[in-house]
Amino acid sequence: MNPLEIFRYAFEALRERRTRSILTILMVLIGAALMTALNGMNAGMENFVLSSFSSLSPNSLIVVPGTSSVTLDAHDVTLLKKVSGVDDAVPFIQGAAILHSGVKTLRVMVAGFDQSKINLLYPTAELEEGSFISPYDSTGMVLGSKIAMPPGETRPFAWVGKVVTAEYKHTSIEPSGQIKREAVKRSFVVKGVLKYTGAPGFANVDRSALVSLQAANSLFKRGSHYDGIIVITASTDLNSKVEKEILKLYSGNVMVISPKAIVQVIEKTMAGFTTFTVSIAMVSLMVAAVGIITTLFTSVMERTREIGLLKALGFKNWHVLVMFLSEALIVGIIGGSLGLVAGYFGAHLLLMRPVQFSHSAALIQPLFEVEGLVFVWLFTLAISLLAGFYPAWRASKLNPVEALRKE
């Protein structure tokens, strides 16, 4: 009997025990589908986050106070500009505020900085309409794309020429120790609307309202202190050197954050998360392997007399071994193939709705690579064959005389 005939015989044996075979295939399908879907969703998430940070200037470093006792002001900007390898230093002030436009309200991030230098911070930033504001404009505002037209809305929240009001809840401590809370309100005229950038940075510009530094200082009552300073280096190769110089200059009392470091942390985090989630899917495949072992053992017990008859007719041990391994292989092929399809569509189905990130939402597309799909498929086949080996080996070792005596 040639291998093709053995394979056909194994397929017919599975068909005879249809219900049991379908349930076993279903277990394999679920495991393969989970691995496929989780791999695709994790890769899509990682690709989305990394592509977002790739929109940032690669030669920028964000300097922020390391402790509450440290403050940054205009003197620090001058100091940082003198550091070797630094081309520019851009201070910023930011905070959460409620933006009112007529009867509509939105909770947004308001960021104040010199907008003439926006392309140093966000190289891909472009205006949809209007213009950027000057550093001395205390009433102008530029809106991010998702502020001007919030996702899911059919009418814009605000537009160029529209007057909006920013409201900030300011909290301070009086000399007497009492906590004082007051609502600070400032009116602004929308001067421009940005195109979608997808860049997070120190402020997610797509979900931010951008004003001048002095306007942000007035709204948030910072007293001419900055929340941070963005240092632009002459080259990305100098980032590490400049970072060390800044930390040395401030004796470690500031934190220096770089897009490259953020990306590295994200990559490590996503790698760990992917390992964790795929491990869960592998447990599912292990359960499927137990199902295959149980199914084949039951099949061997039920077909003992049949095995004895086949051996009496000339079947060798390896014929029986291959026959039962073929059953395991067929289960793996069908379950693995259907699992890939189910996982592919399942991942897209699960990510149909935008994923919420604090103040914004994003539509993430699963990412599937051919190598990953092939690995899942081959891994499923390998698990199926390993699970089927021991029952197949036991079947091949049956004594034909004793097997024929079984009723």
C-alpha cells in the first residue's frame, strides 16, 4: 500500500467518526485562530505606535524637571542652547482644559510654544487651513484635526474665525495653608486648523489646541515657568552625548526623554506582551493536543480488531504507524488552515471599532506577515503529529493474533 492510499484510508477513518473528529479539529482550530489573531493584533498595535512616534523629530530631546523643587525658565533655555551639539531649545507649557465652542464642549490638551518652530518638533505638521500664530499673539489658537472635527461627528466643533473659550481649573495653596480653587477662562480666536499628523510627542497635536507660550502661561498661571524644554540636536548621532551633557549640567535633577528611547521601551514592552498573549494561545493548542491523543487512543481501542486484520493481510508496523499519524496530520491540516482564516477575520472583527487612548481614539489595522502565518500553520501541524505519535506507535505494536481475538 502506497502512502497516498494510507492517507486516504486515514481520512475515511476520520469520516466514520465524524462528530469526534469535528470536535478535535475544532480544538485545533481555536488554538491556531488565537495564535493568528493575537499575533496580527499585536503586530498591528506595535506598528501603529511606532509609526506614530516616527512622525516626531528624531533629533529632539524633551527636558523636564526631575523633582517638584526644580523649575525651568528662560535662563534654562539660554543655558541649554549653549550645550555643545544643540541647535535650538524650544520651551513649552501644556495642560488639560475644557474648550467651549458655542454650546459644545471638549476636554483637550492645550499646548503653548513658539509655532514658528513647529516643524522642528513635528516635521510632518501641516496646516489644513488658516495660519500659525506669532509668539506674541495672546488670543490666537490653532486646532488639531480631531478637535476641529471630532471623530464620529458630522459638523465641525470649530473653524477658522470661530471664537472659543478655554477653561482651566487652577488650584493653589494660600500662605495660610488653605487650598484655593478658581476657574480661569480665556477667549481665543481660531487662526488655523492642522492636518492629521498622527504624532504623539509632548502633546498629541491632533487632539490639542495650540497657543503661544505667553497665552499658555496666562491660562495655566505658570508664573513664567515652563513644563519642559525641547532640545533640538544637530544630529541624531549626538543625542546620547547631548543627553549626558544635560544630565551633568543639572546634576541629574532633570529627566531627558528621547523618541528613540521611547520607541525602544515600546518595542520591549510589546515583545513581552506578545510573548504573554501567544503563550495563552499555545496553552489552547496544548489542550487541542490532549484532544488528539484522546481521540486517537479511543480510535485505537475501538479498532483493535481492525488493526489485527490489517496486519494479517500484510500491513507492516510502519503502515499502521503512518496511518494513525496521517489521521493526526489531517486534523492538524484542517484545524490549522481553518484557524488561520478564522484568526485573520477575527482580528479584523475585533479591531473594527476605534481603540480608545485617553483623549483620543484610533483605528488600528491588524498586521499579518507571511512568515508568521506559515509558522503558526507549521507549529499546529507539529503539535498534531507529536500528539498523535504515541497512540500511533501503540497501534503499530499491537500483536495481530491478540488483536483478532478482541471482540
